[in-house]
Amino acid sequence: MSSFLTVMLIFFLSTSAFYVGYVMYTKKRRINRRMNHFMPKQQASVKEEEEVEEEKTVKPWLRSFSQPFAEVKLSKKTVQTLQQAGSVMKPEEFFGVRLLFAIGLGVVFLLLGFSWYLFLFAAFMGFYVPLFYMKQKAKKRLKNLTYQLVETLGTMSNSLRAGFSFVQTMQLVGKEMPDPIGPEFERAVKEIGMGIPMEEVFRNLLIRLPNKELEVVVQALLAQRKSGGNLAKLLDTMEETIRGRVRVLEELKTLTAQGKLSSWIITLLPVFLGFYMYVVNPKYFEPMLGHPLGIMMLTTGGIFILIGWFFIQKIIKIEV
């Protein structure tokens, strides 16, 4: 059991180090992007721009490793997760990363002397760790989308009143707004410039940015294109509506904060208590890990803890 705790400690420390390194790298890249945007520079050629885009992709060794998986068809949901997370990885490159994680974690368990079925379990968990991380990244990226949308609608309305066309207002939003709405609007403008129909452009935008408020805005814009009318006034109306929804969401967060905290405390308290008892007095806790009845009790308790957490999450999650 001490070997298992050692593995979990190593895994926790390596994951924490990777997360800290990624945060520092992301912060540095954001600072460099803003400096390159606001500082004067010479106009780059098309070839230089392609080289810059190439530098934004993954490492060459990972690209070479993932090349044989180019024909592997990943699920549509996984591809959408990559788009929503704003990842530069291609689907086959992400599949290669998942394989590397699975092999690496499985080899670590083998080197520590664990049995073959724990090796399979570790490889299975390692294969899904990158997917879980990418989903969390996508969730974090889309977290502030509703708040950005309010400012975006105001910017577009004022730009239309100033004489800008609709595409020019989208281009302005793409340059002025931060991630995620800024780069995605800029990408939409490029798709429009390539001759893709507006309906398809907005449909792709909703796939990359799944958001109910943005979906309402897109449906209103498509309806306005068919029926006509004052687009600036329509944007003002939608801005007021979404601002009201944001106010209601903030009130709901305040009202459900206690329930969310209770769900985590109730879920994690038995886990930490069991871990504390094992560290303080291993002999006292040993029957729960070595006797079949103790293992069955731990398994049953874990299942009921997960069921309780699930129902609490359902109660505190209120649709607006």
C-alpha cells in the first residue's frame, strides 16, 4: 500500500509541476502577444506569417510521432473539445499525446512492481487524463464568454452607428476583444472572406463557442438578415436582455454557493478522514484494505458518496 501512496504522490507532484509550467508559459505567451500587437513592427510577408503560424503548432517530434495516426478517426465530440479549448493540436496529435500518457503511466506502475491489471488500469487512466484536461481547459476558456458577449454587442452597435459594415464590426471585435470571443470572431471573418455562407460561418462559430446567449444572438442576426430592420437597435436590445440574464446568473451563484461548498465538503470529508486514519494508525485501518468485508464497505461507501454528490449537483444546478 505504501507503494501505491508513493505512486499517487509522484503523480500528484508531476501533474502539479506540469500545471504550473503550463500556466507560466501561457502567461508569457499572452504578454508577448500583446507586446507584438501594440508595438510597431514591419509588415511581414505571407511566407513569414506562415512560419509564425507553424511555430504556434506542437513540437516537431510530436508531429512526427502522430503522423501514423492521421487516418484514425476520432469522435466528433473530441474534435469539438479541441476547438472549444482553443488548442493548436490536430486530432491525430492529440491522439498521440493520449497514447504517450497511457504508455508512460503504465510503465511507471510496472517499474514500481504492481500487477498487470493495475498496469491496465493505469494505462486506461493515462489515456483519459489528456481528454479530461482538455475538457477543463475548454470549460475555463468559455467561462467568461457571456460577460464578453455583453461588451461585444455594445461595440458592434456603436460601430454600426458610426458607419461600419457588419463584417467590419466583426473584424473590429476580433482585433479588440480577448480570447475566446476575439480570435473566434477573427476566424469567422476569414471564413466569410473565403466565400463561406454566413449561416455556415455562424454554425461553425456556435460549435467552437457553445453558449446559449451567443446562440440567441446568432439566431436573431440570421433572422434580421432575412427580414431586415435596424441592426444597431436589435443589438442594443439583445445587450440589455443578456445583461439581465447575467444579473440573474450572478444572483443564482450567490444563492447556490453554500450548496456547492457543502457538496465538496460532504464528498471529500470521508476520503480525507480515511487517509488520515491510515497515516496516523495504519494497523487500525488495515482491516478495511486487507479484509474482503472492509473492501466491500469501502466500495459501497464510495458508491454512495458519488451518488450523493451527483444528486447535490442536480439540486444546485438551476437552468436560466
